[in-house]
Amino acid sequence: MKTVRLFTTLVMVVLCVGFTSCSKSDDEPSSNNAAIVGTWAEEPSEEQFVYTFNSDGTGKFEIYNGTTLDKSTSLTYKVSGTALTITGGGETSTMTIKELTETKLTLTSTYVENGKTQTDTFVLYKQSKK
């Protein structure tokens, strides 16, 4: 369940970031669509989430169990201001970009579960090209 919610949330965030481009006010943090392009992953653990964002607004979401690929889903994404919207696997999710540097992407997702508002934070690191 947590895996599905994480994927949905990240899918939504990525889609918002890639497809919408608009004028930003000086007090609104800016997002650079080009900065998100690449492959981003959580710190290695038993279950690891990996996101690849292509320059054309497409990409993929992968779940690894150790070094074994358990799931791979195509996605589309859009960045608009600090919002990243990702659509994939029949779901759409929007997240907030809290930090985006050359090497680190921090996203938050707020949702309601069982009547309670929850916020998850995801920290992803840019992977070097192989």
C-alpha cells in the first residue's frame, strides 16, 4: 500500500513539473525543468524506488528489491512552479518540490488517509550515467 501511495504521489509531482511552464513571481521558488531530467533514486535499501525523467516529459518508475527489478512503469510528468505531477500506472499524483539541486531532489506529498492528513517526504539522489 505504501509503495502504491509513494508511486502515485511521485507520479503526480513529476507530471506537474514537466508539462506546465508559467511566469513565476519573485517570492515563489522556481523549478528548472531541465534540472529534474535524469535518473533519481532513494538511498539503497531492501526496497528502492528509482525515477527516470526524460527531457520530453516521459520517464519511468522502478522498484528494486535489492538488485532485482520488481516493477517498472512508464510515466509522464510535468513541473509547474514547485509542483511536480506524475501520471503512470493509471494514477496521477502531485507533489511539492522542496529542494532541487544538481544532486538532490526532495519532494513532499500531502494526502488524507482514514480521515487524517498525512505528509510524506521523499529524498532522491541523482544517479551518475553508466
